[in-house]
Amino acid sequence: MSFLGKLGKDLGAAAEKAKFEADKALKLNRFGSELGGLNNQAQQATAAVGAKVMELHAAGTLQVTELNSLFSTVEALKAQVAAKQAEIDALRASVFGAAAAAAAPAGGAAPSGFTFAQGQTPGAESPPAAAGAPPKFCPGCGTASGGASFCPSCGQKLA
């Protein structure tokens, strides 16, 4: 066989192998996706069974002593979830200026890592505006800024 004939045969075999590997990778991806979908469906069905069992237990129509410890665990976890959700809701509702003022110790000292404008304490009046400059007011808390770049009360950047 000539050199070019052998080269063509080797290239053809390499192309066939590459095509086989590409088809194999596509099938593996598709099968993996289908497997993931089936696993999700199985988890949803299991969750539905669990929800129904919890519902029947709460209604008093299901009394299986082997499940009592699981019911207790689920109820404890639900209480922890509710408590954590309340913490998250409280944190989302918190306002920077109010949190800093509430956290400031008596005597006007700032919390660790927090500083107020020079001569300022939480809740104190803002310094007077520079002569001739119109007073700026913070859009967040309404405190006069005295021409500062940041609100001396709540720390919001002023335009």
C-alpha cells in the first residue's frame, strides 16, 4: 500500500473514532439529563407521600409508632425554619441608621468599626451648612447634611 493510501486509511479511522466518541458524549449527556429528570420526579413523588403522611398524622388518622420520632424531627425542623425566617425578615427590615443608633452604647460612642462625622453622635443634629451653600438633605432619613458627601446620620452617599 502506498504512503498516501495508508495515510488516508489512518485518517478515516481517526475520523470514525472521533465521530463515535462525539456520539457517545451526546448520548451520555442526554441520558444524564433524563436520569436527573427521573430523580427529580422520584423526589417530588416521595415528598408528596411524606406531605400526605404528615397531613394524616396531624389529622389523627395515621398512628404508626415507628414514625413518631420522624414526626417530631420534622416538627422541630419546621420550628427552626420559622425562627430563621423571622431572623431574615427582621434583618431585611433593619435600617442602617436605626441599627447604628440602637447599637451605639450610652454616651454616644460608636460601635466597633463604625465612625460618625466629626463631632457627631447618633441622633445628633447635623453640622450647619457652609455659608452661601444650600443645605442638602438625606433622601434616606431627611437629615440636613451640611454639604457633606455622606449623610452624618445614616451614612447614605449623597449626590
